Amino acid sequence: MIVAEQKPLEEIKGLINEANKVLVVGCGTCVTVCFAGGDKEAGILATSLRMNTKLEGAPKDVTHLTVQRQCEWEYIDPLRDQIGEVDAVVSLGCGIGVQALAERYPEAIIVPGLNTSFLGLPIEQGVWEERCAACGECILGLTGGICPIARCAKQLLNGPCGGSQNGLCEINPETPCAWQLIYEKLAAQNRLHLLMEIQPARNWSTGRDGGPRKITREDLRLVKKEAE
Amino acid sequence: MNTADGTPLKIVAFCCRYCSYAAADLAGVLRLRYPAETRIVQIPCTGRLDTLEVLHAFEHGADGVMVAGCLEGDCHFQEGNLNARRRVEHIKQLILQIGLEPERVEMFNLSSAMARQFADAATSMTQRIIDLGPNPLRVADRDQMNQMIEKPAG
């Protein structure tokens, strides 16, 4: 899932300082699960903004609502009236949700309430770790299900490097060396032969280096009716 | 009890039904005195404490919030009170960002037999709030109301 963290209240306040009526829009999917931008967090942010601005002598009218997914038109289309009534919208969706709202409502001021952090999972309640870099060419089948692109600081394809010490990465003593994990996993599965094959230089254009990406599935597209 | 400027106090006490709610009940049976401004809200466990409910209490004029759960290690649901303590610490950070004093919310641990300690906790919390003064949000409301009275619209 997409993992995000809420911005500090001061920063959010700075983004909406010219607005009097504000709508906080939560998202009911990834950011709900990571406790950053669900209905509860939208309620807490709206309440916090109301109290804070009242204490500062310039109270804002802040309300909140939550949609199931901010990243799909069908869920944000019904918000037209509510968004039309306010001066600014704080989106508690990930960066995709913010942009979806901004694209659907070009006349509205949409600002982010979250910093979208990474694609990851909760390794325990309250602790999230990055697991996927969305590089566009998955090699998990060769690495025992452990991603060296997301979890190795150098994104090595043939690791580990000399910075791997006692199973830990040199960048941070709390970060396990992804290549140590890969070695241990493949050794336990008796599949170390996979590591004997040197991976060639990678074509990074499938990832961010190739610019913004797009997938088109003609089999799924709806047929556009010819203009009569 | 009032604050120094004569404002009556409101202190909301979120009490676990298995311990501090029963302690408050026992305090009543034993005729122990504690400040009448303590408004008790029974919750099934302090682990059920909701951050938003505490913020709403402050938003709607509470001057302080007590959270009273079982003694550590004695939670009916094993560790609800330990979760609540961490949540109260988080709420302190939140209300500090909002502009309220973090001392306005506090966690207490009591057993159902600790009626005297409940009365003492309610009294000490009340004294703390008297020292801090009324919730500034209520003062802001009052000032706004006074302005409206002094300068009627139109």
C-alpha cells in the first residue's frame, strides 16, 4: 500500500491561510490503513484547524468528509457541490488523490495534508517499511522475494557491496542489508545457484528514469461512441 | 470550584468501567468529597479512548480531560490502559500544536477499590486546571460574544 505521514499543522495552516471555508477530504483506502488520512485523521485535522485558528483570533470554518478512494473519478465526482462551497480543500489522500482532485476541479484550490512516503507494509502495528520502488521490471523471482531496488540503498543488482557489515547496511545500523537477506533466503531454499548468474546492467527507463509512465489496455477501454 | 477569574470549570473524566468508574462510584458510597466539576464518562476500557473525542471535549469547552484506567498490569483487556497512556502522550503533542497546554490532559491509573485515590486525582486535576486557567477556546468564545453584544450587527 501507499504509506504517508501527515504534515505538521503549521505547514497545513500556511497552505490555507487565505481561505475561510475549508474542506478536509480523507481517503478510505491506503492512507486509512496507515493511519495518515482516513476519516478519523480527517476529523482530527478538521477539529485541530478549527481550534487552532479560533485561538489565533481568525476562526476558519473547517469541515471534513471521506471518500472511499480519491484516486478514481467515480468516487470524487460526487464532491462537486461540497468543493464548490469552500475556499480551499485539504486533501488527505496520497499525492495521487491530491492530483486527482486538482485535475477534476481545476477551479478549486487543492492542497496536500500528507507527505506521501513510500510503497510499503506495516511490519508491526505502528511501524511501516518500504518494500517496492515501482521500478516497472520486477526481479523478485530472482532474489527470493526480497527487493534489492527498494531495500538496497544502492539498488544493486549484484550485491552485497562492501558497506554490508554484520548483515546491516552502512547507511543506518537499523537497516538490514537487502543482499544479506537475499543470500540467507536463497541459501535456506537451497537456491544459491541463482546468485551465480550475473545480472546485466539494467534498463532503468521502465522506472522513473524513463519519465512519467502510462499503461494503456485496449481490451479494457470503453468504446467511445461515434459522434452522430 | 472556579478559576481565578470566576469561570466555572468543566473537567471531563473518561473512566474505565472496570476500575476508575467503580472507584468513583465507591467514592460516592463512602461520601468522599471531590470537585463536582468532574464530569464522568464511562468507557468500556481506556484502550477505547478516542483521540477525536478528547479533542471534541476541548473544542466544546472542557478545561481539562482526565483519563483513568486500571493499574498497569491489571487491565481487563490485558493492555488497553498501556495503549491509552501512549495515546494520551500523543494527544498532549496534538493539543500543544493546536495551542493548548499539554497539562490539560492526563492519564491516571486506579483500581476499583481506590476511591480515595480517585477523589485525590480529581482534586489534583482540578487544582491544576485552576492554576492553568480556563480553556482559552472558551475565553475566545466569551470575548467574541461580548464583542457581538457591544457592537450589535447592523
